[in-house]
Amino acid sequence: MDSINEVLNTDIYNGTSLSDVFTLDFLASMLGNVVAAILLLLVGLFIGRWVKGRITAMSARSARLDDTLFNFLGNIARYVVLIFTTLIVLNTFGVQTTSIIAALGAAGLAVGLALQGTLSNVAAGVMIIVFRPIKLGDFITVAGVSGTVKDITLNTTELASLSNTQIIVPNSEVWGNVIENYSIYKTRRAEWTFGVGYGANLATAERVIRETIMADERSMTDPAPFIQVNALNDSSVDFLVRVWVASGDFFQFQADMKRRVKEALDENGVDIPFPTRTLHITRDEEEEATALAEPKSQLV
């Protein structure tokens, strides 16, 4: 006990002893600061979660609002609240936050230079989320791959291919390339080229093609279909056919019509040509006469 008192009474600075520093008032003040810091952190966490919830809930008010965008904004708002809460807590302990902010800025610059590729993906992710060239559920082609958008994060965009395989595309590749979005519009134009023989009746062929395609309930009459002779090839007369259809029916509709038109043309006796090649072989008369005059070899 005497040794503890000696330590507390030891001069630490200009005659000030530890017993003078660790007074009841000082301990009470420190305890109050710790309690206040804990309460501030709890309040900050609550406010951050509440703000994020309010922002993300806004996307549920309308089907036109993108959930990904509001989730991103909600996370940003939550982190901002937590950062300000941390700075306030540090101030309660007398920490100079100005120097901390400057140090964080310098560290952020160094990290940014080291992670340029990653940050370019993050910047592209922000642009995708804010400007929304694509959204969840869209079927797109980008950077040489096609698939349905399953998730958009700050770093990557996840696609599901037609064979249901996962495709991860860096956001810089998405934002920096041409995006072909097949789901953005409600209708699409299906297009085929059907060839018939030169001996076929073109009026009959056109009637069969039109009746076959327009008999399908998926075919749209507005805009009007386009069915006209488009080219005279070496062995066929080609009809160019364009019909509008709902975007969701496009692929199956296009495949179905190829088979149905082929079967309809066959049933109506319309010839569908295919490439053929005729070879004419000639021999020189003198070579043929010489070959006939030569005696045939006999087996001995």
C-alpha cells in the first residue's frame, strides 16, 4: 500500500503527481466520455440504418425506380452518418480530427494510385448505377458476351448466359463498351430471308409466306409486316420478311416461323433451291483418237 502511494505521489511534470491527475473528477469525466461515446456510436448506428431503410424504401413506391440505385444511395448515406459519428466521438476525447482527416486523405491518394484498375471498375459501377443503362432482369450483349443481368455491384456485373452459366464482367468493360439491350423496348422486329426457285410463282410464294406468319397470334399487324422480293441470287429469288413481335416472344417466334414457312412452301409446291454445281468434262479429239488406237496391254 505504501508503495502504491509513493507511485501516485511521484512527480511526473512540474511537481504534478499521479494522484493529482487521477482524481475523482478526472475519472468521472473519463467515464462520462466513454459512456457518451458508446451512446453516440449506438445513436449513429441507429440513424445510419434508419436513413438507409428510408432511402431503399423509396424504390418500392414505383416499379419504375431501380432497386440497385437506391440500395447504393442508402449504403452511401449510412457510411456518411457513421463517419460523422466517429469524428464526433473522437472530439469528445479531445482528439484533433483535422490531422486525422489529412492523414486519411494522403492514405487514400496512395491507395488510389496503387489500385487504379479496381477504382476504374468502382467509378464505372457508380456510373452504371446512377445512369442505369442496364437494370436487373435485362438481357444484354456487352464485351462480347450475352446474358440476363442478375446483379450489379460497384466492381462487377453478373450475367446468366442462355445455358445458365455465370458470367462476371468488370464494370469498366461494361461502361466502356457498346451495350446492346434486348429488354429495354416492349417490341422487336423479327427478320428472315426465304429463297424460292426461279421457276416458282412469286405471287403464290408471297401469299404462302404472309398467311403462314400472320396466322400466328404473336405476329403484330401494327406496324404492318414487310414481305417483298429483296434479291435475285444465282440460284434463288429471295424474299425479305420483317414482322414485329413482343420482345419476350422474339427468339421462339423467330425459330418457329422458319420451320412453318418451310413446311408451308413444301405443301404448296413452291420450290426451295439449294446450291448445286454441274461439271462438264471434255477431252481433246486427238487425245481421244490416240487413246483408242493404242493396243491394250495383255496379261502374260
